[in-house]
Amino acid sequence: EQVQKGPYEHYMLKEIHEQPLTLRNTMAGRIDGGNRIVLPEIPLTEQELQRIEKMYIVACGTAYHAGLVGKFAIESLTRIPVEIDIASEFRYRDPIVSDNTLVIVVSQSGETADTIAALQESQRRGAKVLAVTNVAGSTIARQADYVLATKAGPEIAVASTKAYTAQLLAFELLALYFAQTLRTLDDETRSSLVDGIKQLPHQVEKLLANADEIKWFAESILDRRSVFFIGRGLDYAVALEASLKLKEISYIHSEAYAAGELKHGSLALVEEGTPVIALVTHQQLFEKTVSNIKEAKARGARVMGVTVDGNVELLDSVDEACFIPRTHQLFAPILAVVPMQLLSYYTSLALGNDIDKPRNLAKSVTVE
Ligand code: G6P
């Protein structure tokens, strides 16, 4: 069936605006009346999960960035150690994978060659493989032992948006599900986290209603040579995805740095007017990141901060700020990435690039 752009100029913009719906679809039927997570497609028992000594998340591109958030969520809710690797690296490093390892592969298309190879290598070594994928019937969906489907619908634009937020949500549900099975989380905490999940589609709607606000910042980075994204913890994971989005479609050089690492290298590149986009949604790390913002500002950076509603004190340290609705820390990436998607879209639009089909890139990479 032919997917239409409707009133949108590009598939990417349409897909950004579909996110409230695709998040709703991805959680539909997976939360019961008692705020318990229901995933019959992953019939791992408490005993089987207890045998798992380590999980491995393996993916490419945007799906790898979703995995970074997945690692954080699974480790913090279950205390099971999670390693993460890029699929094209994993298979050549003689990975330490056995039948006590659960390997989670993430792939929008389910057809990425390196991810398929990582799945097969893991199974050869005795591990069970759980696939988070958006395409039912894809190679990865068919070969995995368990499939957690994201329900983002067909994604046409090469730059992934709605598939990424669906992957993030899938990881949140998965982490909660494992924690529920292993009883590493009390019922009250789980229930309040699930309440937070239920609010996400509406919160994304609120962000999208103010989509135009991001245009002024896009204007200011058009003619810049480099853009830097910084953040700590989960904000760093979002910074990596934001930077990828920008370079994919605007062709402006960008880098993402863990905020504390800035002074170990990238700070040398900051000069008068260099745009620095600081993600500051981690409440406990707020002051730490603000001190990194000050380091950049002292070298002339023009800083845009992304933080949560109420953190008005950030305005003292940045040139512009963008606020996202309040949510649990684990879910902040799902909201914080939305203005970043819009930023890359509007930048690319103003530059006149082919937004849905950027040069040199393919939607699905089926060669190794
Ligand atoms: C390509 C796409 C990216 C995607 C990556 C992994 O590079 O352009 O948007 O993140 O492949 O694709 P997958 O289908 O495995 O998620």
C-alpha cells in the first residue's frame, strides 16, 4: 500500500508528527488495568531470566542509539549488566556470548546485514536472541527467538524518527517487564513509571504543537561549520542521536560529546558563535552539565539548552532554551529528541536539501 505524505511537505515531517500515534500503538495492549506489562511474545520465566548473567544489545545507526537508552533502562530497573555494541564491530570481536546471555538486536527494517550477522553469530554461540523490530516478517523477525514489535508503521524518510521513539518505548516496556518478572521493582514504583509512560503520547503532542519555535534556532546554525551536542547519561544518548540526525540531512558537521569530555578535546574547536546544543534533562546532573555549558560559553559558544519545564534557572547560562514536559528521567529521551528531530528537519529545509533521501545514505543497509 502506497504511503501518502498527506498535508506534509516531506515524509520526515509527517513521521515526526505521527509519533503520538505510533507511541500509542506501540504500548497498546501491553499494559493491563493494574499497570502491569503484558508481553506474551516474550515468555521468559523468572527462572530463565535469573539464569541470564548478561545482556547484549547490538544494532546499527539510530537503532544503536535506542539501544544506549535500553541499556540504561534495563540496568537501572533489573541490575542485570548490559553490554552494547555496534553490529559491524560485535561479530569481529569474538564476543563473550553464551547460553547465559540474552542478545537483543534492534532494527527498524529487520534487514540490516550486519545486524542479521550478529543475530546469527549469537545463536551459534548458544544465546537466545530477542529482536526489537518494526517489520513483521523481516529476516530478523523470522530468525530471532523472541520478537518485540515496534508499531511505528512504514517509515519512508531515510532519517529515522518515529521508529526511534518506538524503539525507546519498546525498551522501557521491556525493562519494566523484566523487572516485574524478576521482582526487582516494587508494585508502587512500577505503577507510577507506567503512569508516566501513558502520558508520553500526549506530551509529544504538546511538543509538536510548538514545532515552529525551533525554526529560529535552525536559522542560526545554517551557515555554521560545526555544531556540538553535549549531555550526560541519557542526555548523552540523545545527543548522539540528535547529532546523527543533523548530519544525515543537513550535511553540517556535528559531534556529540559526553558533557564532561568536552574539555578533553572538542573544546579546542569551540570559537566565537559555535553552536552548542546542551541537553540537560537529568535533574541530578543539572549543575554538572551547566558547568560544562559555562566552559563552552567562555570560549564564545552560542548555547541552546534543552531542559524540562520548570528549570528556568537554565536561562541564566544559555542563549536560548527549549523546554520539554516533565516526566520520569528514564523517559526524557522520548521527549527530548523531538525538538532535535525538528531542528535537523528545519535546518535541512532551509538549506534546500533532499530531506527524505539524503545523499549517500540508504534506508536499509543490506551490505556488510
Ligand atoms: C541505515 C539507516 C538508519 C538506520 C540504520 C539501521 O543507516 O539510514 O536510519 O538507523 O540503517 O537500520 P535498521 O533498519 O537496522 O534499524
